[in-house]
Amino acid sequence: MATSSARIRVATFLQRAAEHWSLHDFGLWIFYLSSTRDFVGYAGIKHAVVEGKDEIELAYAVSSARWNKGFATEMSEAALKVGFEELHLERIVAVHPAAQ
């Protein structure tokens, strides 16, 4: 069972993701296995402040049960394709959490 603190973090994350979609018409998507509908992770592009500048950032997270199976690559490629080919963005950045 999730702790109250974890529930608050998840609710805050979901609220921010929904607000981003409302403001920008793009954001994060949830990915599931097509065969079983099991959760894989989330990925997408979103506004983020990086080194003091507003950037469009590639963001993703993969369930630890799905690591080392190519899902991060597949999800990232899908998000980048939307960003560059559909939204015609000129730049998308990616930042490793340890670099922040």
C-alpha cells in the first residue's frame, strides 16, 4: 500500500502533467504493453527550466521490471518523432538527473 506521502507526490505529478497538456497541447504519455496492457512507464516532451532557460525536454521513466528491454529507447523515439515531425520543434533537450 502506498504511503500518504507517495499518494500526494503521484497526485501532484498527475495534476502538473494534466495542466501542461491543457496549456501546451503536448506532454507526457503513459505506455503499456500492447499484449497484456501492463504498465511500462511514461515518456513525452514537456516544458522545463534547464540552466535558467525554458526548454522543451524529453522526459521518461520505465518501470524497473521493464529495464534493459529497449522500452526507454522506443518511448523516447516516439516522443521525439512527435516533437520534431508533428510539432515542428527545432530543439529538444534531455537532462540526466545526476547533472542537475
